[in-house]
Amino acid sequence: MTDGTDRNRSLKVVGLGKEYPTPAAPLVVLKDVSLEMSPGDTLAIVGPSGSGKSTLLNILGTLDHPSAGTVRFGEIDPFSLQESGLARFRSEHVGFIFQDHHLLPQCTALENVLLPRIALEGKAGDAVGRAKELLRLVGIDQRETHFPSELSGGERQRVAVARAMMNAPGLLLCDEPTGNLDAVNAKAIGELLASVAGTIRAILIVVTHSPILAATFSKQMEMREGLLV
Ligand code: ADP
Ligand code: MG
């Protein structure tokens, strides 16, 4: 857990726009996206392929820069930071979960969960103890020493959830996290995400094609023609 109060872990997005230059006219992907969320809020974003869902998540996670508008996380305007400050911001405050687990194949489940802590060198605390506790929380503490190739798809995604929580981020961003899972595992991962976000009082945003998964979260919005409606 972090020492932050709820106030300095809330998210405020105003008038966000994103366009990509093309030889003809600029390609407008996000037009005017505004969003406010508090710690513990959970949001599902649905919408057709190509509507800008991943673009929005990548900007919120500061992997990409907006063309217009502002993002504030508590008192921080991440896009005012230099590259090194931005990397630190991401390590401290953002957890990502993708459709593909993106686990390192040569590392065990426990080592994969420990990885984000390397980026935060100097952070006090028992990292191994926390990683083990997180694996217990996601229900696979019996698989600590397994490599990703020795885990099922659902188990790999559980490791990815534990890894995303390692630095107790205020913002958990999930891009089609159950896209590769069967219905039973998809439901379990959805419920796990909602429950862990509550446990660490993170803001949770999940992009999904599944109406069933979307219904797991407290709020649902649709990305349509560059707007979040
Ligand atoms: P979604 O996740 O909703 O399927 P994306 O956010 O991935 O959609 O993409 C939205 C649109 O932006 C698509 O039309 C895609 O081709 C375009 N796009 C994404 N990344 C780039 C890029 N780096 N350069 C140009 N166009 C891009
Ligand atoms: Mg996408």
C-alpha cells in the first residue's frame, strides 16, 4: 500500500484528443474525452475495434502523449514531467495488464511479480514477502516456482495481475485482459480485478469486448467516434 490519501490518487482527464499525422489529413482517434475517477472506482470501456480504446489507455498510462487536453493524477500532471520523471511516475502509479500476459519466460511466477520493484530501487520494504502475499491474493501461491510455460492461460493472467499490483499503483489499466481466456477463466479474472482494485483502492479501467465482463464493474462507457459516451 502507499501513503497517499484518496485525494492525491484521483484521476481527472479533460478534453483529451489524439491525432496521428498521415500523408492526407491527420487521423483523429480521440476527439474530446473527459473523465473523472476516484480511488476504488471501476470502469469498463467497450466499443468497436479501431475506436481508440487502446490509444486512450496508453495515454492514461503515459506510454503515449496526447495531442490535446490534460491528464491529472492527484496533484501530478504527468505530461509536464521529463522522460525520467515520467518513467518513475509510471513505475510508481500505473499497473498494466494486457491481453497477452507479457510475462518473462525465463523468470518464475514469483520473479515476474518482483520485476516492477526493480524499477523502484530504494523503495523500502520486504519485496519478496509482498510478492508472495500477492500470489496468495490472486490464488496461485502454489505456483510460485513455475515458469510461464508451466502455467495455464488463466494462471498466467493471475500472475500478470499480481505483477501489476506489486508497486500498489493508484491506476490499474487493463486492455482486453480476458481476450485469450475461456468464459470460466474470463469471469474469474474479471471478478479478481474488481476485488483487487477494491483491496488496494486503485482506479480500475478495463477495456473489453465482453458485455459480461463489462457488467462486473461499477460503470460502463462506450468509445464511439473519438468520444467516450
Ligand atoms: P482499439 O483499441 O479501440 O481497437 P486503437 O486505439 O488501437 O483502437 O486504434 C485506434 C485507431 O488509431 C486505429 O484506426 C489505428 O489504426 C490508429 N492508430 C493506432 N496507433 C497508431 C499509430 N501509432 N499511428 C497511426 N495510427 C494509429
Ligand atoms: Mg485495442
